Amino acid sequence: MALATINFFSKCLMRTVTINAVVPVDKITFPGMPVREKKPFKTLYLLHGIFGNYTDWVDGTRIARWAQDRNLVVIMPSGDNHFYVDCKDTGEMYGEFIGKELVEVTRDMFPLSRKREDTYIAGLSMGGYGAVRNGLKYWETFSHIGALSAGYILDRVINSTEDDPMPTHRRSFYSHIFGNLAELVGSDMDYKALILRLKEQKAEIPRIYMACGLEDFLLETNRDYHAFLEENGVDVSYEEGPGSHEWDFWDRYILKLLSWLPLETATEGVSSGNVK
């Protein structure tokens, strides 16, 4: 399994950015096992939560091993607490970076499939919001969306104040990220409005996988969005299980998400962890 850390200049963010990429080009199979056909890889763009960066998923889960088994490329960027949306105040286009530029750049770097049916986006918490928002906004690029403990927090954002002890929960912070909060509902940052807009356009809405822990503080908002998706006829799979807003839960459920995606049959290869 090749784990690459890559720096490149982003036009959307106007600076050098860093990503991690799992690229199973060095997979060695056992004698007698089927050899994978040489063809472009399916790709998962995987987003971290607030306070995190491009290292989170590799540090917190077994995504690298599971991706290698399934011949899946996983691209992990940094979102810098910006919820993966375009910030008008600074001109930093985090949404366009995730939904367009990152896809284009990584397809130029690696042998990735350019087909919609082979291109997926997922994330946890803030990254779950970012995956849903950008997966729907850029629906022509992504066929499947995964959202673990996703931050469906627009009501909290709209009703925020300056009294919160956490700086990233204050109204001034949200206004910096999302712009005029009075205009947030119905915008392209509103995960319910995006669904209604795609239905009106008769667009092909990506399939969605959702999961949330039974002890997670975001459980009720995840249940609410799941109900909304079902009411609107969206192809959605939803799971709940023991756990709170923590890595043990996300480690278990990223594997469930991979099992839900239309990936290649899992096969082990020779590695330091598999020398049989």
C-alpha cells in the first residue's frame, strides 16, 4: 500500500495545500490469486472533522488497509475548520476546491477513473456536512455520498450567539464561514435545499449512506435529515449503533461504508501485516 503525502498549489485557496493519498499500486498478491486487471482506480474523497487535518483518517482508522484490500484510492485533504464551503470574506473557495479542483488535480496525478459511478465522497462530522454539501452541489461528479455523524447544524448556526465559550461555535465565526446567516436557508450550503433543487431539476441525486452513534450529540439532527431524505424519495441507507462522537465509532462505520460502496471484491495482498 502506497501512502503518499503531497503538496501542490491550489488556485481555489491560493496557497500550497497538503493531502494524504492511499494508492494501492504496489499491491502484491499471493501465487494462485487472481491478478487485478490494469484499469483506472475507483476513488473516495474522504473529509475530516473540525479541528482535524489530512492526517486524521489514517491516524484514527484502518482506512489504509481496507482501501488496499479493495483496490480503492482514498484522497484525504484538509478543510481548515471551513466546513468545505466557499468563503466570500477571504475568497477561499473550499467548496470548489473539494468538488472540482481536487478531483481534477488528483486525476492528473494518479490513474483514477473519470467516471461518475467510480467517484465517491464521504466524511465525518464537519466533513460529513462537507461531503453531503459538495456531493450534492457537484452531483455530476459524485455518484455516492457517505456521511458519518454528519454536522447537520444549520439551525444551530442560524441561532448562534457570541456567548459560546468555544470560538468555533460563535456567531462571528459562523458568519465568517457561511456569510450572511439570514441568507443561509435555501442557499447552496443548505443540505435540504440542495435536495429540493436537484429534484426540481430532475437530476440524478447521488446515493447516500448515513450513520450516527446512539450516544452522539448529533443523533437527532441525523435522524431528522434521514427522515427528510426518505420523504423526498432519495436512495438513502441509514444506520445507528453504539458509540458517541469518537474514532472507535468512525473506525467501525467507515468499514460499513466501504462495504456499501460498489467496490471491487476485497482481496489481501502481501504486506508487513500479511506474510502468510
